[in-house]
Amino acid sequence: LRTALSTTRSLSSDPSSLLPVDFTLGAFRRVLGLATQEEAIAEGGSGASVNFWLYLRNSVIYAGAVTIGQVFFSAMAAYAFARLRWPGRNVWFLILIATMMLPGQVTMIPVYVVYSKIGWVNTFLPLTVPAFTGDAFFIFLMRQHMRGIPMELSEAARIDGAGELRIWWEIITPLVKPVMAVIAIFTFQGAWEDFMGPLLYLQREEKYTLQLG
């Protein structure tokens, strides 16, 4: 707060003060595009342009798409692991959980090469499409919650003629809304604060998110 309400030139003049030095709203005016380049330089800034509303729009698109994809498809995958019986279900679930032990830094370069070769660099696709495959931890979290729902609910729906998609959407999903809300919050916060992803894949300013811009 002290830094945001002080001029850049005055920050080092009284480093022991907890209060703003030469109180100003110049930084906020500059971010919102209300200050001229000369005013920014006069307060010690670089004078570089900041297209706040463009960056904000891009962040909302990125974080919103990732949140919707993550919640929706993690719930679908969790339903398959928790409520359906199919060959190799437990084996595939263990493989899914094992992927949590692989740090993102290990796959960063090969994944970038793949996206580069298919022409996805400098688009939002590398940042949003992976979210539509779900997340191992969120699938695990939702699966555990779904396993606590009595199977009799699903069996009664099947007797009444409901298919699996309708059972998932109208019976199971409403019962796991608290978990879905938690996942939505964590996912949105993670995408909103993401710096490394946009830094890797977004090279033109019109694609920048708030963090990168």
C-alpha cells in the first residue's frame, strides 16, 4: 500500500516510514490510462504504456475458460471413476494420481515444443485447452466426495429410465456443489495469478494478461 500510494522517486527517500511518501494516486491513474506519459515520468515511472482494460479482458477470458473447463470436466471424470464400473478403472485411477508426482517444470519445454509445432503459441489455446481434460487432484477430490453418495440414488434413477449423463447432471452434480465451488475458487485464483504460462505462450501485447502486462 505504501508503494502504491508513493511516487517512485520518493520511495527511497524515507525507507523507514510505513506511510506513503509524497502521497499520490498517480500509479492508479497510470494503470487506468488516465495519466499522460509526461506525468508518469515526472513521478519516476518509465512512461511505458499500460493497456489495463485489454489486459483485464484477457485475464477474465483466460481465468473464466480455465475455471469452467476444469470444474465441468473434472466432475465428469470423477463420476466415471466413482460411480461407473468398467475394466481397469482402479488401475487408470492410480495412473492418474501418479501424474501428480510429475512437476510441471519437467514437462515445460517438451510441451512448449509440441504447442509450437501445431501453431498454438501466441494464442490462449495452450493455456485453456489442457483445463478441459480435468486436473488429477481435483478429480481425486471430487471422486472421494462422490463415493460417499449412496448408490441407491443412481439405481433408482436408472429404474426410472434416466441415462448416465442425466444421473450425473441432475442427481450427482447438485450434491457435489460445495466441492465444485472449492475447485472453482482454487482454479480461478490460480489462473488469475498465473505468470509463467502467459510468459511462455503469449508474445503479442494484445494477448497479455494482467500479470504479464
